Amino acid sequence: MAEQKMPNEYWTTAEVMKGIFETKTCLAKPHSSEACEGKIIAAHTIPYSQLAKIASDGHVYAIGATLADLARSDGQFTMKKYGIRNFSVLNCFCATHDKKIFAHIEDDELVFDGHQLTLLQYRTLASELYRKVSSYQSTLHQIEQQQSKKPKDKEAIEFLKAQAIGTLAGVRDIGTAFDACATNLFGQKYDQVSALVVHFKKLPSVMTVGSFLPQYDYNAKPLQLIYDLETIADIVCFNILAAKDHAAVIMLWPKGQPKMGRQLADSFIAQNSSQYSALSIQTAFEYLENTCVSMGWWDDQKPIIHKVLLNRMQSGANPLEARASSCLTFSGVNFDQWDYDRHEFLNADERSG
């Protein structure tokens, strides 16, 4: 479809929206029997110990997508240098809950037992819910601002209203999954998460923690309609982390969701194993804003590769851009090679189809 640009007003009022995105709350409070203690902290969604494994002098690259960044680049995504103590942090847990809840993945090596899988799913969904609610609040603020203008920009208002409807549906979908996961986690029911874990021989050049609503699988087959106001969409969590000294791609979904999670995972494994690294990188840039890269790896890539990956993330972030059925299929570019070792399905239902 033809490229559609967001209205210029989308990038305005940076300081007001920055404050909205920094709203502090503890997402564990409604589910935990323990009271919140200590201040709300900047909690890492990708653990600091993980980021250190791909950092150069304590830094990584990630998308510079704050309102100020976008204003400077005329709305185009660019890479920006981040200190690993500051990247991937959200104000969504109090100090006590953050330390107690996540100790098994913060302090221990990843072994992918049931408890760790549940924690990975919980942390991923918590970060996505926080971002989505903040985005919705931000959009409501922009609508209010536009409606106070004289004359009103009807095109901008309609764009923002459409975005708000889609975002609210996303809040419902992610919130539903988060509530179910939180109930399992705090009830110590660690057998309700299914996973595909793909192990490699080398460390990753890209790390990500995020979730998405898949519309198509890795064979370009349709999975579901999303942002349907009548139907709650299924969510898959997707992490690229380091397990000891090697890359691990972790796909997580609620047990008993074979049509969605298992079909997506099966379609990934059905591809040539030499493409697994590239497919993982494609998925991160297609869907997950909370993605960072090794500075050395990025600097070694040709400018055309930078453009391809940044355009993929920019297109995926545009609510007016229809996602192609081929969005997850192999693009023909091997962005990196982490050397596939093995894969395992954990607590998963029978194969789809």
C-alpha cells in the first residue's frame, strides 16, 4: 500500500507526553499478598546482566524514538547510543516487588524451568501493558489538545481517534493475558506457560523482550484478526536473551493455545535452521520496540541493512500501515549468524495441524 505519513501534530507536546510515559505504578500490587515497599524504581525489562553481555563500554544501540528524537529526525527512526543502566527501564514495579519477584531470572542463569518461563512471560506482558496504557493516555491527551484548537484539524483528530480505538483494544488483549499470567505466577502455578526455546552457539547481536499479536506465521499463513473489538486476540511473547554463553530465542504462549502459539512456533522451526538468526532479528524489528543491538555488529553492517531494519520497525509502528502476510517470512538477508545448536518445546501442547 502507499506510504502514509502521520500528521505533524503526532510529534508535538514532547514534554507533556514524556511525563505521561513516566507515570509510576507497581503492576504487582493487585495480585501480590505483600504490600508495596520502597519507591517505584526504573525496572529493567531486559536484565542489566543480560545487556552487559553484548555491550561495548557499557553501551548498546537502540531506536531513538522519544518525541524529541523523532522531531529532530522528521519522524524517522534512527539508532541511538544508550548506557545499559538506562536502556529498557520502566517505572512499573516497586523496589520490593521487583527484587523478590524476579530474583530467579535476575540472579540465576537461564535454565528455562517452569518458574523462569512464567517470570519471562510475566515481565514481558507487564512491560507491554505499561507501554500500551501509557500510549493510550498519550493519545487521549493529543485528542484533547487537537479538539481545543481553532480551527480543528479534522484529519488529525480522526487519525488519533482511530489510533486510540486500536490501542484500547490492545490494552484489553494484553491486560487479559497479563492478569492470567499474574494469577498463575502469584499462585505458584508454573505449568501454565508453553515455550519454544531455540539455542545457538554464539552470543546474540540483538536482544529484545516484547510481545505481539501475530496475524501471520513464518509461512505467511493467517493466524488471527487483531484489534477486533468483539474478540480478544491471542498474544505471543518473544525474547532474545543469552543463556550462559549463547543466544537463546524464547517464544512463550499460554498453555492450551495450540492454534496460535504452537502454530507460530512450528512454522518458525519449519524454516531452514541457517535462517533462524535472521528470522529472530526480523521478528524483533518487525514487532518489538524494546530491542537493542550490539554496537560493533551494527557498525559493521552496510547502510542498506540499517535502512532495511529501521524501515521495518518504522512501518510496524505505523497504525495506518497494513502488515503484509510475508512480514515474518525470510527476507533473503542473513543479517547475522549465531549458529543454530538445538531447540526444545517445553510444556507445550501437541503440534498444530
